[in-house]
Amino acid sequence: MKEKDLRIVFYGTPEIAAYQLKWLKENGYNIAGVVTTVDKPVGRGLKTSCSAVKAYALQEGLRVFQPEKLSDPLFVEQIRQLKPQIQIVVAFRMMPECIYGLAEYATFNLHTSLLPQYRGAAPINWAIINGETRTGMTTFILNDKIDCGDIILQEEIEITKDMTAGELHDKMMLQAPLMIEETIRRIVERDCSTISQPQENGVLKPAPKIFKSDTRVDWTRSGKEIVDFVRGLSPYPTAVCTFFSPEENKEYGFKLFKVSFEPFASEKKVAGEFEIVSKDRINVTCSDGYIQLLDLQLNGKKRMSVAELIRGFKIKCILMAKT
């Protein structure tokens, strides 16, 4: 059977998954069904919004499934009736065997790290936060443990000095289709010698989901650590910080999208001092120097450059970080 005639069921939710689905559809692959998350209320108005995968699938007239529980017997039967030959998973939740076991050939996952490193929900973010200079993508056969299946293919990607999580995400998104295509070819042609992953190893780095409480900048850390932290959360979910003005008895909250670092030239200062030092420069002290804020957003305002912020920011005193 030709690869493009295979009945494929695709599982995914965000933009990176929608791009892979679009590429498969536009390149003639037979998409028998699409599975994505249920619609959710978002924003201040709690308007119901669907996933990027659903939006594209509906646009193309593809059959869409949005089960609350993947083990629901009705859903399992719906997928069984599709007679999937290959199932592809990109940025989706953990799947039970009653679903991933339905594929005639295999169910495989595209993961955005070089497994076994950075198993979990946020591998792109954590690789940059931890200061890595290389990462990559992995396709692997699903099993009953998260991101632990046998590896099919891996592709290394360089993390450049100033690369943000958003930029790395987009690079992976554009490179992933050819990796998915090659994985399909190997599976169908039985040219698929897999590699088992080590399941227990003390040097493995995790990539857990990032919550709002995880995004606050710790100014007592080193300059490099703070720069990597901001890069790893930019543009989403974004590093955040709060400063206090004693003269006004007022707090100022910020989102940080880009910063740079300059080491102390002389005596160290107290970490967390926010000072406007010129018309286009704000310094915040950290453990070993100054963090320069470059691209940021004051709460309630739009995202802007530091020069734009200073033109409308009337505070002349030194602010102190609030933990």
C-alpha cells in the first residue's frame, strides 16, 4: 500500500500540531479523522474557543472528535470504526492503550526534545531556561508511559545565543513535517529499527508543565540564568516581575520579553533594584550585574520597547523588586 493511501487518525491541539495536519492534508495524505481537545472558555469574556487543530480541520471538512475522556467506550468504538492504519500524535495528552493500540501499523508521537531528555509538557521552554545550546525532535512509538516509547527518529537543532522559546517553536514547526513523513515511510516499509529509551536515570532533565507561579523572575540569581529564564518563557507564558515604589506606595507589574546582561564593573549592589538610567535604558540588579530590560509590557499597557516605556513612565526614584 502507498503511504498516502493509509488511513491516518491525527491527534493534536496547538498551532504546531495544526501546521503538521495542514502539511499532511496539502501533501495528499488520507486523514480519516482528527482528535483534539474540547472547546474551552478563554479571555476576560470567557468566550468559547476551539483549538488550532479543530479550526483547521473544520475548514477542510475533516471529521473531528473531541472526547472528554479518551477511554470513553463510545469514542473508542468511533476510532475503531475508522480502521486507522497509522495514528500521529503532536502536542496532545497521554493516550490509553485502548486508543493507541488501534492502529494497524503504529501510533507514533512527535516530541520537541531529544528524548529521553525533557520528557513532559514544556520541553522547548525548559531547554532554553536551562541554558542548553542544542535540542531537537524525536518520533517514538507510544506506550503506557509518558514520552518513554521506543525511538524511531531524532533530529538535532541548535539553540542560538539569543533564541527565544517562540523562535525555537517556529523552527521546529517548520522542520517537523519531513520528519513525520520519513517516520511514516519507515513504519510502512518495515524499515523501522527502534531504540529503547532508558527509563530511570539520574541525569535526565524533566520538562513539566509551566504554571503562572513558575514565571516570576528571581533577581537573586545570576545574569545568565535570568536571561535564559526570560528567553525560555518568551513570548508565552512570559516571565513576570513586580516592583514597588516607596514614594507612591504603588506596585508596577511587568511582563518581560527580552533582556540582556552586563556584569558589575565594581562593587555589588542589592539584587532587585529597578533604575531608569537614561532615556533608553532600565537596569535591574541581579546577583552578579545588571539586567537591562529591552522589550516589556507594563500591566494594563501594550507591549513596547524600553525607550517607549520610559517616555511615558514618570517614576524617577529607584523601585525595589517584590517577591
